[in-house]
Amino acid sequence: MTITANWSYPTAIKFGAGRIKELADHCKAVGMKKPLLITDRGLSTMAITQGALDILDAAGLGRAMFAEVDPNPNDKNLEAGVKAFKDGGHDGVVAFGGGSGLDLGKAVAFMAGQTRPVWDFEDVGDWWTRANSDGIAPIVAVPTTAGTGSEVGRASVITNSETHTKKVIFHPKFLPSVTICDPELTVGMPKVITAGTGMDAFAHCLEAYSSPFYHPMSQGIALEGMRLVKEYLPRAYKDGTDIEARAHMMSAAAMGAVAFQKGLGAIHSLSHPVGAIYNTHHGMTNAVVMPPVLTFNRPAIEAKIASAAAYLGIAGGFDGFFDYVLRLREELGVPDKLSALGVGTDRIDEMSEMAIVDPTAGGNPVELTLEAAKRLFSECI
């Protein structure tokens, strides 16, 4: 037996409807006296966000908020967030929202105590050891969508505003001290966001399951995550007030992010350049490129996908699974091509070069060469 691996599942998750009311208690428990709630612009004025601020304020923790966060958060957002954190004398972050608010919130808590530029902590080798661990502020995460799973992750995706490339910034202490998963916070999600974030969770589970790396714990979590999406995403999309479906989708999102310790692949390698250049919704982009990537990977994953199909109650092996993905996309209103998201053919060469060096490319079951990336982009667009 020569296999060696490093596994970690330490997140403390407080799961259940109405548990947002515990927010202040958990902030205090991790030592916060003056937290900064970080979210995106769209959420900043919504009732769920104002309610969270009310909870903090009532407990004597103030009601400070930073919301200058783009859909694909970048280094300029990060710089402004760190400034707000320091200027306000804050001692912790409540990362609140979807992937953008969660990722930026975690990054602000991390960078507030660093002296090196953020790109020095990209998820490359052991670069994370360059960080001053003692300078990382505590984080309480509160997801309001069911997709990225950033609330249980040890990384943030930040776009370089000059090069328009997405970078994965990693440190073990990116992991929130406490995560509150309250499905009631997701009830107001529009259908298009429910679809996009749900397909993001599915993509995480699918790619983690398909990754060739050894991590049987993650593989099992990914498989069950796919089952939850299959059972409950259509329900959540059809009826946004279905609290049971919303709850299970929150679980699936967290499971996908936990599972992709095992690896991601070409779905994300293609999606990241598109999002960085065209500012598309990450989960919806994943959903569009999913079928061509499945076909590309088929020689390496056909038997594995057939096993997953059997577990999910899908007949027909790989072909049955592929047809299920097409039906699910149609049911959720996912466009067939990236052109529907505003993506043109004029930057295929540039995006292909970005895709093959994306950190997720190494987890693809079939080598993603430059020629293969160009072919896939041409097919997707």
C-alpha cells in the first residue's frame, strides 16, 4: 500500500431553519467584539442582510457592513475591504451571501494581517506557508445561496483586475470558525440564481467524483451530493418557498465544496477564464460547459459515471447520465451555448491558454491540452 493523502473535514456547521438568530453568539464565541459584515451590493439592502445586522447590533457588536463586492470579486474589492476593516477597527468578519460575498469576506479576514501581496498566497505548492497565521481574523460564514460551498472551504477565488485571470488563494485558516446554514435565507433567491448556484453544486460534486485522485471519503460525499441535487434542485427551482428542498440544496452545496478536496477539472478550467473576462455567473457557466466536458472525459470516466448513474436511479449508464444532465439543464432554463451569456469567439485562444494553467486543470481525468481547450471552447460557444 503506497497511497498517501491529506484529508480534513473540520468545519463547525450550525444547520437548520431559523439558526441565523445564533449569529451574535457565535461571533462572540470566536472572540469578535466588532465584526464587519461583508456581502455583495445586491444583498446589502435586502431584509435578510438587515436582519443579520440587527442581530449583531442588538448584541452590542455594532452593525458595520462592507458591500463593494463585484459578482466575480477582484483585488480592488479586496483592497477596499481590507481598508474598511482596518479603518473601522474590526476584529472579525461575518462573510454573508453567495460565493462572491463569502470569498471576499474570507480574503479580507486573511489579508488584514498580511504584509505581502495577495498573489503571493496563490494555491501553488506551499505558498500558503508565507502567511502570518497570527494575523488572520476569525470568520463566521453565512451562505445565502446553495452553490459554491465557500462557507466550508479553505480558499477564495479572486480575479486579478489587470490580467483578468482568476486566482485561487489558499490558507487553512480561510476555513470559517463557524458556518450558519439557515435555509430560510435562501427562500428569496430568484429562479435564475437557484438554477445557477444549484448547477454549481452539481458541478463540484460531479468533478470531485470524476477526479482521478485518491480520496474515497470525498468520492462518497460527492456521490450523495449529486443525489441531493437530483432530488431537490428541481423542487427548489419550481417552488422557491419549499424549505425542505432549500435545506437539502444547502447540504449539497457544502458537500460539493468539501468533496472537491479530491479535485476539480475542465468544467472549472473553462469556466474560470470565461467568468474573469466576461463576468458571467460562475455556476451558470459551469452548467453550459458541462456536457462537452463530459464527452471529452468519457474515455476515462465511463465506468465510474455508469456506477454513479445506477446509484442515482438513472438507467443507461454513461449515456443515460449524459441525457439526464441535458434534461436537467433544459428544466432549469440553462442556455445551450456560452454565446447566450455574451461570450464571443474572438478570445478563444486567450481563454484556452488561461484554462490549461488554471489550478483545476490538473484534476481533470483526461489531460487538458491547449488544442483540446480550443476545441472545447469552440464547441461551447
